[in-house]
Amino acid sequence: MLARFTDAGALDSTFGPTGSPPGTVKTDVPVSNDERITGVGLLSSGKIAVVGSAQVAGFEYMRYTDTGGVDLGPTLVNFTGVTSYLPTSMIVAPGDKVLVGGSASVGATREFFVARLLSDGTPDTTFGTGGITTFNIGDLGGNDNANAIALQPDGDVVMAGSADVNLTPHVAVARVTSGGSLDPSFGYQGVTELFPGSAKSEGEAVALQPNGKVLVAGVANVIGEGSGDFTLMRLNSNGAPDPTFGSGGVAVHSLVAGGDVAQGLALQPDGNVVLAGTAFGTPVDVAVARFVGGEVAVKGTPPPPGDTTKPKISKLKLLTKRLRATLKVRVHMSEASKVTIKVVLRKRKLAAKTVRFTKAQTKTIKIKLRHRAFARLAKLRRPAIKLTVTATDLAGNKAKRRTLSARLRT
């Protein structure tokens, strides 16, 4: 189904054929029982280009008039060597060239694909191989899934999704040139792979900043936590993670205990980044967050310009008295900050954890010791550890470092 809304949020009664619910269009694809629109865009003529998936070999392309009448289609698009497609996104490029991105089955492997069509749905044979480019990133025989594409001003296409490594998906970002080949100047041979969590992760949306940097939103899971978190990543224009953003180019924020995933991404004129997605609480809710310089804004607002007030670590307490594999530490922050806690034994770092505070609050933070670190402590009688806490607020102001020494019973 295709629908058009007015700027007041009502269905547009001038859109759609007679007999259809006002503001909507339904088009049946005779060769398939399950059709889904996965991309829509406007051509220079005002006509509407649509792509979607169907239970057939190929993907569907259609064109509608600006009033919702069928202008072309359904047209089945298929390429040699590809057995099935899952188109996930579409962009109308200059010259009414239609870029379609997604995943395609090539042999036993699920790969990234990007195709370029002319406005009539025929492949643009000047792009890639006969109009399409497919490539594998992760394990042979694994699943690579491209979920979003973005178009650079020079015509290159940035793709974001996931690739399997040892059967576990992780974030994958690729750049394809305007001619349809992987760009060797981006990442490693055209691809950057990211591991924002210690378990599986996935890129769900992508956008480009005016300076050429690449923003990717999605989800990151951490081993042992059992749920994913809102995740925003930033790459430099060459595909390398931007070390000035978040922590090593990655900002992760947990919204609810049941897990959450960012599925949409928008860039504000002031540079702030808005993510939208799903929070799997009880009930399941729509979730929206705004990131400022790699952090979540307090109550949806950025820090005031020129803010030089330093945050304060006003409470620091080790709650764990006996040696355990997981230490519990209570910290109070005076404002929204990024807080890093390090556990040290005789100048040797045993563990570290970074936590985001979204407001002035007290948090109990669990720090899991690595197996070797736990074994080293277990050999000592009442080991003396030191906690070091550092914090930086949204404006980049650093708190005075706090330390705490304690002995643990074994």
C-alpha cells in the first residue's frame, strides 16, 4: 500500500484512484502473494518511484503519477547470477537514476547489493555489472544484510548493515563508487567492519554529514546482558572510526532493560543527531533519542553554548566487600556525563567500564572482571584494589578524578 498525508497528518483525499480508501493506493502483483514496499522516492517530474520485495526471483519496481495513478508496472527486475533479493532502501539520484540497496543471494552466500535503474525500471548498464554490484563481506556461506544506503554529492553510495563473522553479525559499512565498484580508498578495500558490542551488532540506518563523515545508527549487544542498546557510530570520510566521537567512534546508550534498537536517523541543522527506533519494555514503545557530540542530550536539549561548569563525582562507593567476578560500584554525578571506571591492582589494569549518565543521578555500576584478572586476585589474601573514576560532560568539561582504595575478602 502507498499512502499520502497532508502536512497536518491527515490522509490526502486527492490522492489515489476512485474506489480506494481516500489517500491510499493498493496495487496487486499477480505473480506473488506477498508484496512489500521497501523504498519510495520522487522523480523530477513529480512522479513517484517505488521498489519492493515479492515472493519471486527479482524485486519489483513501479511508478505512480503525482495523484496516485499507476504510471508504470509492476516491473520485475532481475539480474544474472542472483537467485533472490531483499531490497531495503531506495534513493532517486540526479538524472532520475534510481538506486536500490539491500541483500541478494548469490550461490550459497547472502551478499550486499546495490543496483541502479533508469526511471522506466530498466537496469542502467553503465553501473557495476549490467546495472548491479554484489559483494561478500563476512563468512562465506554467511548472511550479509544491507539495511540502508546514502548518496554522496559525488555519486558514490554508502551502505550500512551487518556481516557474519563466526556466524555472529556485526556492523558493516561499505562505499561503492558512482561506477559501481567498491571504493578502495574507504576502509579496507571499500569496507569498514565495526564491533561496537562484545556480541552481535547491526547497522540499521546511515546518513552523511556536510563534512563527509558517515553516521550509522543501529544496535549493539554485550555478552551477558542479553539485550541490545541504541548505538550511533561515526566514521571519517575515509571509513576509519572517528576517535573524536563518543568512545572510539561509537556511542552506546541503553534505554530500557529489555533492550532497544535504533532504526532511523536524522541530522539536525545544528549537528545534533536524532535516532528513532524501538524500546522492548513492557509494553513495547517507540523510542527517540538525540545525541550531542556522541552523547544523549539531557531532556532533549543540548548544553548551553560556552558551558564551562565542570561535572562533579560527588559519591563513590565500592559495594562489593568479598571478591566476586562482578564488582558493584555506586557513583553519583552532578549532571549528564560519560563516566569511566578503572579497576587497578599494583598499577595493572584489571577491568574498565564506561557508562552514560543522562542527568544528575546515582547509578550502581557492575564491572565484570576478566577471567585472568579474577584468578590473579583470588591468589592474594585480601587483595588491595584501586578504583579510578573519570567523567566528561556533554560540553566536554572534565570532572576532577576520584580514586578509592579497598581490600576485598577472599
